Amino acid sequence: MTSAAPEQTEVPCVLMRGGTSKALFFHEADLPPAGSARDAFFKRAMGTPDPLQIDGMGGSTLSTSKAAIVACSRRDDADVDYTFVQLGVARDEASYDGNCGNISSAVGPFAIDEGLVRAVEPVTAVRIFNTNTEKVLVARVPVRAGKACVLGDCAIAGVPGTGAEILMDYSATVGSRTGRLLPTGNAMDRIAMEDGRSIAVTLCDVANPCVFVAARDVGATGTELPAAITGNRKLVADLHELRAKAGQLLGAWPDWRAKDLPPMPMLVMVAAPTDHAVLDGRALAADAMDLSARLMYGDLIHPSLAGTGTICIAAASRIEGSVVHEAVGAHTASRPLVRIAHPSGLTEVRVDILPDPAPGPVRFAALGLARTARRLMAGTVFVPIH
């Protein structure tokens, strides 16, 4: 008697939290070849498309509908190659459009724990080549007994408790998609709106490209919580139009009116420091922050900040004449930290500028933030065979 063919395929994976996101981590060798078969596997594993993702591993939000592919690097300047995949929730899509800073922070611990990188105590520097942006970032991961540390006193907004501090350096990610810090060559551009207004924006590309707008210029305060923004149809329409037209200006798409635009560039509203409350009801004082930011990923308002968006905000804050520099004020230019308020609290980013007597774009000696990450589960994911 012959046994029936298996109805499901099983693939080894690790569920990891990185910063304020979660993703399924895979060894590249365990996956189908890049292309439609791999995309179909990811979507089925996650339960996409379905608003609840009930028949998969997704958590029904963009922050929990992610995957990471990791392999030993083929490059001399990196230890591992890493590809980020954003899976849609209700939308039937697998996007490789940009990197995720939060998930990037889990790549180092994954690589160490899986034996892809030799553990060196007390801190192992993992050089990560992100294939989405073709840039190298460095994760400095605390190590004990040959494994990535989990316990520590580092707290990040949007994640309960504390963990071991992972320092992420993005100083080599300038021009991630466009090859330039300022893709248009300008610290400030103006976008003509369909209603006749002209709105100032800054287009900046570090870690991932972002378009920045002063909250006041779109009738907002920059301190609104996500639900208040989502419920304001006029504001959402304005932000969508700005992002769509900025993307066209960057060459990300040919027509700003097209439907289902990719999520990059991200749009960020910024505002000068002011007292306001965050999602858990805590009050943030103006003197505890350098600016307030609200980030739009695609057409969704992020509950905190995308990690790469945080990096781009910090970089833009050092560019004189930019929308972000105006929000923070010139007094922050010499500070080593930029303190960014968002719907879940505060995030600090370290920014060290290289001294350069010649005129030209700002150059960064260090550009990074502290994250925590944790291995949540290891096993196999099952996907039906069709």
C-alpha cells in the first residue's frame, strides 16, 4: 500500500521580535527560489490576504506581517545577507520595496544563534548587507555563552519591559534607494496640490526614503494619535496626495494618481516640541523631546515609528534648511542625540557628523539607535500544497 502524498509542506523558521515588529525568519536555503513561488509561500504562511490573517502566522497588522530571509554573505564587507519582506494584511502582496529597521535589529541575534556568525563576547559586531537597499548596516549584539543576550535594562517605546541593548548603525545607508542624501539636490522642495496650495516638503534618503512635511502646513498639530489622523478624511487625503506626488518626483512611480502605490517613500509629519499624550495615556513634556513625528507607511499611520523612518528623521534634522531642521531648531545641531516623540513614546537616535570644511552634503560618522530583540519561537511553519 502506498501512502498518500503529504498535503502540507513544512519549512523551518524562527519567530522573532525586532524592536516594535515581529517577523518569521528563514534561512534562504530552506525557501523556494526567489520569484512567484516564494511570494506565494510567504503569503500563505502569513495568512495573506485576510484582515485577520486567521489561517496563518500573521497578527493582522503590518507590524506583525513580515518575513526575513538570511544567509551567509557572498560579500567581503558583510557577514550575512538579509532580505526584508513586507506581507500585506488584507492586500494580496509581498513587497521588497525597502528595509525594516525594527526587523533589522533581530538579524544579528538570529545570525549568532543560528551559527551563521561566530559569537564573540561580550559584544559581536554583525555586518548586515540588506539586499532591499543594497546597503550595509552594523548590529552590535551583546553575547553570553555563545548566544545573543536577551535580558537587559534597555527600554524602547512600544515594547513592554526591557531587554539587552542592540546598537544599530545606519551611517552607511545614505542614498538607500536614490543614491543621494537629498534626491532632488534641495533641502526643501514645494509640491503643488490639486486645490491650489503649495506645500513645502523635504525629500531625504537614509535607511529608506522619506518625505517630510510640517504638520501645521496640512492643518495638523503633529501630536495626534493614529485614530485621530485616520478619522480625518481631509488630512488623510492630503497626506496621500503629498506622498504620491513626492514618489513621482523621486521616480518611484510614473503617475501619482495610480492605485495601490508601494509603501516607499514613507511620509512623516513633523512638529516642534509641545506637551502631549501618547497611546498609553502618559503625558510627554515638550522639554523631553526635540520634535514630534507621525509616520505614514503606505496609507496607514504607524503606532510608533518605523525604525528606518526614525533614522531618516534624525539624519534630516541635521540638514540646514530642511523641514525637519526647522522643527527641531538650530539649538540641537551640536547634540549627539535626537529625541523623537511618536504615538507610543520617545525614541533617541545618536547622530555624529563628520567634520568637513568643504561645502557639500552632511556626512555621518555614526547614525544609530538602540533596539531590543528576542527569539520567540523556533519550529516549522506549515503551508498547504496546491
